[in-house]
Amino acid sequence: MYERMNIEDWKAKKKNDRDAVMTDQKQALQEVLQDGKHLTAYLLGRGRLGSGITSGNAALVLKACPQATAVMSFDGWNQFGRRVSKGAVGISQLVRSGGYFTVGKVYDRSATYGNKPCPTVELQGDQLGKAIAVLTALSPVDVQFDDKQPIGFLADENLILYPSGASNEEVLARLPADIVLATAAQCYAEVGNEEYLHQMALAVSVEVCGRLGISPPDRLNGLRAHIPAGEERRALEEVREMAKVFGDTVCKELDLQRPRSDLQRAEER
């Protein structure tokens, strides 16, 4: 006969479940930051997922399913109009809801079936130019096109410069990073660790590229050396928040909204 678990045992089980997921997150984040190749793949993947998913949860999703494109809970996929395949294994996530952390399960789109497609963002044609115009409006300095050298954010001239023949893909891949650098220069008299800022700015561009479905500008190589032990999650969250601003603004202006995980929505309430 079914025996009801007493409240203390239930609380202990929930705490053990949360602790286990937190431990898995920490390990996954360490693996993400082991080198530039892994970090670049992670940021591109987190961008594909929409940048709304937290750093630790994204690390767990991408560790279990490196090519993940959209994740929702079992009920979330049902409400969306797709079904989770029989035997699919859910990916644990740590979710804050109502002031408490709980453990939930999500499934990637590849583990679902149904006639309703789940859209992903992949900019093409005129959308690329429109996205550049949207991001340019966010820049605190002018964005110009000229064949002068050097290119990128030029602090001495207070502008962002790209070659006149640069493709829209090339500009869009670099522009978020240069806007981050320009914004920092406008806001702070002394930036401090400039190499760390440049690496963080490049990380933002990589994640935005994942969000918009374009190739990243470069592979990240030097970010890990500037993140103190124990600060990995904080640094990656800073990147996510900046990338989210760029990605959300472009997607809203170009009407490229996509379904968001119901667990992500619960975290924001």
C-alpha cells in the first residue's frame, strides 16, 4: 500500500535533489570554461536556446544535448502543440519559482514530435541589414563604413568603424562586441582590465550570433584566465544579460519571437 512521505523526509529529498543539480551545474560550467573551443560552443548554444536560460541550466542542457535548439517541460510542449516522445529522458534544471528553488525537467525539441513546427531564428537576406540598423540604434557612438584602418571601436575617434565592403554577416557578428566596448568607454573614466573587457565583449557577440543564427567572429581563447575561481557563474551571467539585450531587441523589432520555456517564465515571475 502507498505510504505517504512525512513532511521532513519530503523536504530532505527536495534539498538533496537541488544540491545534486547544483553540483552538476558547477561541474558542467567548469567544463564549459576549460578552453576557448568549449566556451564558444556553449555560448552559441545558449544563444540558440534564446539567452533566457540561466548559465548553469544551459550548461546542463548543452552537455546532455549539444545541438539543442529549444527546451520546454513535458507540459510546456503539450501546451505548445507538440508531444514528448515516449522514453525521452528529461534534463534536470534548477528553477526559482515563488522565491524557492525547485528541480524541473526539460526536453529538447529533438525529443518531441508533432505537426506544429517550433521556429528558430536564422537571419537571412534583408533581415541582416535590418538587424544591423537595430543594433546601430543601441550604440552610444556613430557606426561608420570606410576603408580606413584600424577597424572596430576606436576610442580616440569615438566611433565604430568597419570597411565599406564588409558583408552584413561580418558586421553583425562584430557589432555587439564593439557596442559593449563603446558603452564601457562612455560610462567609465577607467575601464580597468581591458583584456577582460575585450574578452567579455567578444563573448557577448558570440552568444548574439547563436541567437541570430549566424557564424561567430572568432573563437574565444582568453576569457578563462581573467575569471577568478568561484566567479564562473557570475561572469557567464553578465555575458548572458548583455547578449539578451541585443538579441531580444533585434528579435522584437524584426518580429522573430519564438516560444520560451515555461520554466524560464516561472523564474522571471
